[in-house]
Amino acid sequence: MSVSLDHLERKVDQILAVCASLRDENQTLRVHVAGLEAEKAALARKIDITRERLEALMTRLPEE
């Protein structure tokens, strides 16, 4: 019986270690995703500014 409890305790410790590892990985991924979302927003703003500038330039082009 003691062997079974020792085995169970080792398994529980392994599960706890995996959970801690996954929690850390999840936090790292959340930070990474937040950075990517900020980068995406910045790029979207640049695209909008560029579109506006191109539209303004197109209005200044002579008609054919």
C-alpha cells in the first residue's frame, strides 16, 4: 500500500510540475500576443495614413 501511495504522490508531483510549466508558458504567450496585437494596431494606423496620403495625391493628378 505504501508503494501505491508513493507512486501516486510522484504522479501528483509530476502533474503539478506540468501545470506550473503550462501556466508559465501561457503567461509568456499572453505577453507575446499582446505585443503582436500592438504591432498589428500600429501597422493598421500606418496603412490608414498611407491610404489617406495616396488618396490626396490622386486628387492632385491631372485627368487624362
